[in-house]
Amino acid sequence: MTGFGTQWSNDAHLWWIEAKPGEKLELALPVANAGEHKLAIVITGANENAVKAYMFGLDYVKLVEAK
């Protein structure tokens, strides 16, 4: 993902490929402290020139305690 600048974290995407319509991807997100959190994610957007497929890349998920 180096061609897209510095918004990616360490080339460590989780790629979900060969998904089918209606399928779900569930991830466990451990939290250090109980309470309300804000969720930030960075995912790879669609490429208009790519072959159409149900896939995406998850770069990171970040939980931040709400203040």
C-alpha cells in the first residue's frame, strides 16, 4: 500500500476476499477499560478500474475512550 502515501500502518492489512453478498465479518476488539469508546477504522476504498468483487482491506481499528 506504499503507493497510497502514509495513511496505512506497516503494510499489515487484513484482507477479506471471496466474500459473498450478505456475509458478515466479525472481529473481537479487546478493551483495556470498560466504558464508552469512539471507534476509528481505516479501510481500503473501491478501485473503479478493478474487477468487481466483494472484498476489502482493513488497515486498523482504534478504540479511544470517550471523554
